[in-house]
Amino acid sequence: MTFLGELILILFSSIILGQIFTRLKMPTVIGQLISGILLGPALLNWVKPSDLISLFSQFGIILLMFLAGLESDLGLLKKYFKLSFTIAAIGVILPITFIGLASYLFGMSILEAIFIGIVFSATSVSISVVVLQEQGQLHSRAGTAILGAAIVDDILAVIVLSIFTAFSHSGKNSGPTTNLFLNFALEIGYFGFIWLIYRLTPKLMQLASKMTVNHASDIAALILVLTLAWSANYVGLSDFIGAFFGGLALRQTPQHQKIEHSIDTIGYAVFIPVFFANIGLAITFSSFKQDLGFICVLTILAIISKFWAGKYSSELFGFNKNEGNIIGAGMISRGEVALIVAQLGQSSHLFPQNIYSSLIIAVVITTILSPFILNHFIKSETLFNR
């Protein structure tokens, strides 16, 4: 009964704060995250982290990454692969390098510094899409480049994280055996298993669609994604890695839009708001003044690294400087993937626990600033064309 009361508080505050941030043209996720800060030990202390909240949160991560894979337009990726891959690859390398080096200078170990860099390597374009739509730039050359690069960006971030956890073997990612090389071989073999599932998924979903059981396709999709998530966790990788590739596999099926609608409803009605609120529950401001310098450095480098990657990479492919600025600004925003990776690091002790709040605050600040930066460059481009 205590959990039900806490769940009511989380969902109520999430929808109210989410609405407020939506009206401010900010992502709903920021409101959901702040609801956790408000209700948790940092402020009101009405809701405390618990096993049940953590369980709901974990399922939220799986569904969120599944949806991310399901929404990835591989057709757009194939059409603009060279451009998208170049922007995304440099956009992953620069944050890991810049932020990793800065974290090392702030006293982190090499592995901790690299992981912190990985947190900031993924782009979330949900905010950028809204700004581009409002300004009529979504289907422009710059808008298309941003969308394509974001797809590759997420895939690269997941692969980099997979490689990192395979070598770090910390916390829950320790693998099924005590033999490091055998664990690594299993993790490599897992990607072969994903390729096999990817090829078989259309036939499996075709069989499910012929069944007369209610929501058979949705249930089959959940079985697939949960199997990939469970098997990823079993071999020592993160479960959300399997969920993401499960979404990519289902994207190629005729049922993907119906499945996306169903899973979106399940996820965003309960589990995903709890995930973001749970992140807020873990935040404290006890060392905020002490870590303010680190937060500022993270925020500045997070903005600069993505902006430079997008701007200069696109100019190599013939985009003018104004278009390069738009692409760079469109790649700045962090979001769901960054928050998921940060929580993975916190739960698996991949970086010092006392800096978790600093990472989340830097992600939130970067996300809030990104639409203003993008809007500025879009208006500059409009004035330039006049």
C-alpha cells in the first residue's frame, strides 16, 4: 500500500510538471525528472528509493530503449549514411575525449572518466525536432542531416557502451562465468544472436499476426524484446542494449506502427515516468557548491563537443556555415539515453557515487539550453537567406 501511494504521487506530479514544461516548449522528461527531485530526499522526502520503484524503473528503461530502436528510420539512415555516420561518429568521439579528459583532470580514474564521456555521447533530437517543425526546417537539408545523424548517434553510443561494459566487467555486468575471455566471447556471440533474430523477426511477427489471441502481435513483440534484454544481461551486457536492438528488428515489420502505439501507451502511462522520477530520487544537493565547477565544465564541453562535431562534419559534405551551425546546434541536446547511461553507471558503480547528481544536472542544463541555441541559428539562417 505504501508503494501504491508513492506511485500515485509520482504519476500525479509527473503529469502536472510534464504539462508545465510542455507549455514552456521544454521536454516532458525534464518535468518528470524534477518530480523525483521534488518528492525525493533532495526536497520533500515524501518518496524514497525502493526495490519496487527500481523494478518499475528498470522496465521503463527497457521499454524506452525499445521505442528508441522502433522509431529509428533505417531508410533515412541508408539514404544519408556517409553524412549521418560522419556527424555521429565525430559527435561520439569528441564528447568522450573532451569530457573524459576533463573528468580525469578532476580526479577520476581513466575508466571512470571514459564512462562519464560516454554519458554525454548520445544525442536526443526530440527537442530539436519540435524547434525544426515550428520553424519549417524539419525537411530541409539541415533537418534531414540532424535526423539521420541522431539515428547513427544512438546506435554508436549503444555499441560503445557495450564494448566498454564488456571490458570493465563492473557491478552487474560481470558476466555469467569467472573467465574474462569466455565472458567476452559470449558478449561477441550475443551480437551474432541479434543478427539472427533480426533476420527471423519478420517471419516470427507474421506468425503472430495470424493468431486470434487479442494483442498477439504486441505480446510477441514484448516476448522478443524481453528475451533480448534478458539474454544481454545474462552475458554481461546491459539489458537496455538488447531492448534497443529488439526495436530495430521490429522496425522492419509491417506491424511496427501498431506495436509502437501499444508499447508507447504501456510505457508512458506508468513505467517511463517512474524511471525518470527514480533518477530524480537519487539526486541530492549536498555537494552542489563543491561540484559547481565540475558541472559548469561538463555543460560547456557537452555543448561545444556536439556543436563542433555537427558543424564541421557537415561542412565537409558541402553544407554552408549557417547550415553547419544549425546541424551543430541540433545535435547538442542530451536526453533519455544519457540519463539511462548515467543511471547504469550509478547502479553499477562505474563512477564515484558523489558525482551522479552533477552528471544529471549537467544533462538537464544542456537539454534546456539546446532549443534556444538551435532557434538562434535557425533565425540567423533565415535572415541570411533574405
